[in-house]
Amino acid sequence: MGAGVAGLVAAYELNGRGYDVDVYEASPRVGGRIHTHRFGPEPAAPYVELGAMRIPTKHRHAMRYVRELGLIDRVRPFRTLLSEASNYLISESGPVRLSEAMPALVGSLQRRLPRSGYREASLRFAAFLTLAVEAIAPVYMRGQLLGNPMQIGRLVDRLDGMDLGPYLPEPDRSARLAEFFVDNPGFRSLLPLGLDGFIDDIVTETNADLVSLEGGMDALPRRLADALTAAVWVDHKVVGIRARKQDVVIEVVHAKRTIVRRYDYVLCTIPFSALRHIRLCDFDPDKLAIVRKIEYCPATKVAFYCREPFWRNDGISGGASFTGGGIRQTYYPDSGSVLLASYTIGEEADRLGRMKPADRHEYVRQQLAKVHPQILEPGMVRAAASQAWGHDEWSRGGCTVRWGKDDGQIADELELAAAPQNHLFFAGEHCSKNPAWIDGAIESALEAVDGIDADLTGSYPVRRSA
Ligand SMILES: Cc1cc2nc3c(=O)[nH]c(=O)nc-3n(C[C@H](O)[C@H](O)[C@H](O)COP(=O)(O)OP(=O)(O)OC[C@H]3O[C@@H](n4cnc5c(N)ncnc54)[C@H](O)[C@@H]3O)c2cc1C
């Protein structure tokens, strides 16, 4: 159930092991939160990623399927947020180029610190770190760090005693946060609870080792679907699941008709945020509780197909700016005249998600004009597209979050989320140790496939619900 990357990888692997599989997908397309939007019907139309847009090369499961499905020749470096000297960041005095921003960032940091007298290197490193937090973290996490001078003071105190030479930001490159956190694992304990875990995502998102697929990330789910001998039934919405002792019965609505099907085994990759709106029978109370409880963070993207890539005349050839306010991040994809004008998570994403699409697009256009006034020129925006994942019927959230939970709580949540109910198994990013990434969704699918296979062949006992 669900033709996102977890469902498709699982179907592909089960097919490969000789099982007959059907895939039911509620929406009219495969891919789920991998969603390439094309501004036109033809395959070569300008496009933008409204869902996942990059893969860290260290994500071995995701990269394995990129290779296995013959997509390696489409892999291109992904230039990320604050990676290019010409990218902008919005400061107290307006937009500044990254290459010229350090004095302003250091000045603003110094004003927040409880004392003076820190080394220049500590201030420069801390200024970049706090900028990355400001640009990527959700509102409440930003507040915990940036609104607390004592907390920032503790960070800079510690940095003052460290050799920061290898990690410092330079005019032509951002700070080496990834290397810094690998070499200094204890430093994260100085971050407020929640941010100490989310910092991994911040580090990954500002890292140079990211790639994307030229022509659209949706090549990954599409190639998976094409490789299946399984039937993929799109526009088939699962509305009821009964996890019986010996099999699973599902109710599916298609073209206003309800179909009832019985299967020996079922794998559910429907996000729990959507699953909690489905009729669930014969589930353990613990399982029902976790389906209702897992937290999701909203995410919203807004894109403009422009008359011309005006940012190029402004010296910007890629990467992303921190445009702040209610729009947060603006990406300049390599694909022609399309601008990913706003990428938000948390409160800002929810706020945009609540607006009607036309109001949302106009709000983003007006906000973006503070950095790129050209966007207001008549005829500059040819078309707009957006996706508010928190308000999407099939996801009802951007991604799972476990912010502020300790290792024990996370392990318990994971075990419960992935625990099968009789012959009903579970996968998806919400069942993974690496949530909010394609890689985590795939990893959980592979674990579920092993679980189903083992249960069928009796090769090892799978923990069953009572
Ligand atoms: C804005 C955004 C940006 C992201 N950026 C990145 C990135 O750059 N790199 C990265 O690796 N990851 C990124 N992610 C995360 C990544 O997209 C997800 O972790 C991954 O795609 C989740 O896959 P999944 O199969 O678990 O879930 P989904 O893709 O959500 O698949 C679940 C499927 O179930 C279907 N469904 C729901 N309800 C029903 C029902 N009742 N009946 C039948 N089907 C149903 C849905 O339509 C969907 O197709 C991003 C996510 C978002 C939202």
C-alpha cells in the first residue's frame, strides 16, 4: 500500500524474490514525496522538485538504486544552500552576498553574546553555524539557540579553546560543518535538546557531497515502477485494513466503488499521518497508539517558472540563498528558468500551507522581491506551482520528526512503528532510523521485505502481535 519509494522498492525486491505483488496507490501518480513538477505536458518541459531534490552520496541505499536502475549517467552535483559566494543572505540591513557577509554576521553575533574578547576564528565559525541554524531549523529550534545569549556564549566559549583552522568559512566556500562535527562529536551536547539531533540534517543539507538527477528525481520511482511485474493500481485509495491472524483484508476505493481484497501478506507504507484516518481493525492498542502519535513536520515548496533566469545577470549560477522571513530558502536549480522561490518547514510551511495557492504564490513573490526585485517585473512569472505537504491528503505532513527525544525513546518508537501486525508489515521513512530521507524509506522497505520473506520461508521468527 503506497507507491512512494518505500512501497516501490519493496515491490521490486519482492518481485525479484519470486512473489506476486499488487501495489495500491491513492493518488494518480507514483513517487509520493518524490514529486517532480513539469511546467508543460512534454517530457522536456521545465521542471522543479516539489518533494525530495537531492541525495547525499553517503546514502548507500538510495545510490544503490540509482545505479541499479541505470540512472548513474543522470547524476549531477547538487549545489546547496549557502554554497556559492554569490548567493544572498538576508541580514538586518537587507540582502548581502555570502562572500561579503562575514563582517555583518560576526557583528550581529557579537551583539548577542554576553561578553566580548573572543577569538576572531571562534566568532567566524560560530557566525556560520548560527546562520545555518537560522536558515534551516524550524522556528522553535531557532529560538532555543538564537534567542538565548547564554547558550550561544557557551558554544563560543568552547570554540575558543579549539583549533578551528580546517573548518573555517572562506570567501569562496562555506564552513566545513560536516568535518567539524565528525572530528568533535562532543560539541553537539552543547546544543539545545532537539537541535542536537537536527544538526545532522543541517550538516547534510549544507554539505558539498549532494547529487540530484538531471531530468527529474521522479526517474527513480518511475524506473522502479517500470521494472515491476507487479500491477501498480494508481487512483486506488485504501480506506480499511483488517490485520487478521492468517491474512490481511483491505478495502480500496476506486472510481467511487469499494473493492475488497484478501492477501497473504500486506506491506503498508502509507505515512502514519494519513494512516490514522483509515479504518484499522485487529491492531494492537500499542500499534494504534503509535500510528496516532508519531509526529510530522510540515514542509512547503513554491516554484516560479520565469520568463528568463534573471538571477544569472545578478551573478548567481546556482546554489541557494537564505531569503528569510516567511519564505526562508530560495534555490536556483540548474534547469533553465525555474526558480524554487521558497522552501520552508515547520510553522512557516504551515502558514503557507493554509493559504489558497494563488495567495501563497503572491505572498512568496512579494517576499522574494526583497532580495530579487526583478520577480515583480510584469510578465516575469509565467507560471507558479507549489506543494504544501502538511495539507496534502496523502501525506498530511512533510516528514517524521523525533526532535527532543533521547536514544531510548527513539528506539522504542521505531520498534513499535515497524512492528508487524500478524501478516501486515510496515515500512516508510517513519519506520526508519534515518527519517526524512529517501535512504531511510528504502532501508525500512528492505527490512520489511526480509521480514515478510523470513515469515513465509520460516527462516527466522518474526515478532508477532498478540
Ligand atoms: C519537501 C520535502 C523535501 C524533501 N527533500 C528530500 C531530499 O532532498 N532528499 C531526500 O533523500 N529526501 C527528501 N525528503 C524526504 C523523502 O521525500 C521521503 O523520506 C521519502 O520520499 C518517503 O518515501 P515513503 O515511501 O516512505 O513515503 P511517501 O513517498 O509519502 O509514499 C507513501 C505513498 O502512500 C500513498 N498513500 C497515502 N495514503 C494512501 C491510501 N489511503 N491508499 C493508498 N495509498 C496511499 C501516498 O500517496 C504516497 O504515494 C523530502 C521530503 C519533503 C516532503
